Amino acid sequence: MTGGNRNDVTQLIPLLQAVPPVRGKRGRPRRRPDVVLGDRGYDHDKYRRLVWGLGVKPLIARRGTEHGSGLGTQRWVVERAFAHLHWFRRLRIRWEIRDDIHEAFLTLGCALICWRRLKSLR
């Protein structure tokens, strides 16, 4: 967890390195995703090279190009998840000083969202 005024792109490489192994088919478990989607805020050649160096393909929108690249349709899932978390007023703005308390509220919020979704499927 970082401070509120940090640029997101600075946390891209540590995030990719922190991905746990994914269980699935026989053999060595995958350590990293195949592709990373990003908006124009991640459009830096330095970070593209670092992501490629980890063996991950960066699909990052270029600055100065027209919208409509198609990345938004896949990124919408993430944006929608953030919108659901913003239903909880306490998660909109981080008021807690301690990280563990904030992460506990995030976990609780995610659990409530999942519970509401599953309840509506009945």
C-alpha cells in the first residue's frame, strides 16, 4: 500500500512481481499474466521495456491517439469493481492511518459485494 499522492505507474513492476503462482494445468505454475492492460497514464517506454523484460505483453494505450482502441471494454470490469467499492463511504477516502485496518475494510467491502451478487442470483 502506498501513499495517496503516488503515481500509479511507479507501482506497476512491484505489482507484477508480487503476483502469486496460479494453479491449473499440470506442470510449472504460471507466475505472471500473459498481458497487462493499461490506460494512457502508463504510456512510458521505460515501463513498457520493464514489463516486456518480465515476459508480459503490455497493451497500453498511446498518448495522443484517438480513443476507441478497445481496451476500455476489458478495463471496464476493473473500473466497475472500484465503483462498487465506492458504495461504502469509508472506502471512498482513506481515513485510517494504519494499513491493516484499511485492508480489513477493503476485504469486508469485497465480501459484502460478493454476498449481494450471490444473493441476487437466487
